[in-house]
Amino acid sequence: MAAGKEIRGKIKSVENTKKITKAMEMVAASKMRKAQERMRAARPYGEKIRQVAGNLGKANPEYVHPFMEINTSKAVGYIVVTTDKGLCGGLNTNVLRMLTHKLRDAQAQGMGAQAVAIGNKGLGFLNRSGIKVVSQATQLGDTPHVESLIGPVKVLLDAYVNGEINSIFLCFTRFINTMKQEPVVEQLLPLRAEVLQAKAKHNSWDYIYEPDANIVIDDLLLRYVESLVYQAVAESMASEQSARMVAMKSATDNAGDVINELKLVYNKTRQAAITKELSEIVAGAAAV
């Protein structure tokens, strides 16, 4: 019964794996609810600041912020939002595949690339791809904080203001629902007036700036960009927990199927061994 003993060992091993994946599924389900609540709580602020920025763009102030100016540099910046941990299905693979297509298009046009990595998986990918990583933010935990994102992102924003790059793209995974997460690569800078105006309400706006239009617009557009990055991180974290829960549930179900198959093989092997022994006993008795 050496074969039977080996099969019993495999069954025990798969059962232990099934316990782990089931526990990870339950943990991900708990974290998913919290991440979704956090993401939805951030949306009203993001929507409101988008409206204010849109109304400001519609007001056509005389002052043009550097974020709205078009640079002629031969480099593109990317803010890549991924997870710190794996075991979440194809979540990171999908967004990094879209990033790869963008990088190839930029290289075909003779553009260089700089990147900010938010998350270990994206950092590893950028390092393997040879992309210059100007800053990074990893091990953010389950609760993202704007303070931990401002520093790394500001490095790329300053590079844009200084004319070192001509545009910045934000790469992240947008949460649709528990079963669907959508990889997105959207332009962050330059801020186009038509995009801002599309987010504004259909009213005519005129502002009185205090103390000065430059100070107000600078601060508002900086907060606008920061809110977009924070919202992207919150969406990515909600997507991560949802994808991990689905992946672990699938792994648990597959482990159950493997256990059933191994038990069937074990029973067949044991039955064959018993039949063989009975045949030998009968043959021995007949010979006597």
C-alpha cells in the first residue's frame, strides 16, 4: 500500500492548503467591505473638487497654472498603482499589461519614461523593465493616507512643472463591483480645459479671489491632482481585496475538487489491493 500511503499524504497536503485559502478568503471578504466603504467615502470629496476645478476652468481666469501648460519635453511620467502583495488573480497583470502598451507607444515616438511606483508589484515590474523610478511608496497597509502619497507624487509633479516631462499618466485598477475590476490608464497632466469644463455644472461662474488668484488656483489644482491619486489608490485597494476574495474562493473550490479526485483514486487503489490479496488467498487455498 505504498501508493495508498502516498495518496493519503497528498490528500492531507491539499486539505491543509484548502484551510489556508479558506481563511484568506474570509479575511479578504472582511477587508473588502472596509476598503469599499473607504473608497465610497472618498468619492464625494473627489466629485466636489472636480466640480470646483471644472467651474474654475470654465471661468477662464487670466492666470494659467503650470499644470495646464503643454510641455515639449521628450519624456513621459507614469504613476503606477499596484498591490503590495500577490494572490489576487490577474489584477496587477492587467494594469501592467496596459502600461506596457503605453510604454511601447511612447518608445515608438522616441519618448523616455519616468515613473512613481505605488505598491511593490509595480515597483518590481518597473525595475525589471528598466524604467527610471524617481520615487516610490510601498507597504501602505490597508488604509491609504494622503500624507504618504504626497511626497512621492510631488517628485513627478515638480518634474512636469520644470518641463522635464510632457505628460503624466495615472495607471490603476478601477473598482466596478466585486466580480469586475477595470484597469485604467488616464492622463493626469496636462489638465485640459475641456475636460475640466466637462466636469463642471452648466452654469456661468465668476470668482473673486482672496488673497490672490495665483495662490487660490495653485492650491486648488494641487488638491485636485492629489484627490485623483488618492481616489486611484482607494479604488485599487478595494479592487485588490475583491480580486483576492474571488481568487481564494476559486482556489478553495479547486482544492475541494482535487481532494475528491484523490479520494476516488485512493479508494480504487485500495480496492485493487484488497482484490489482489483475496485472489492470492483463493489461489493459495486452491493449490493446497
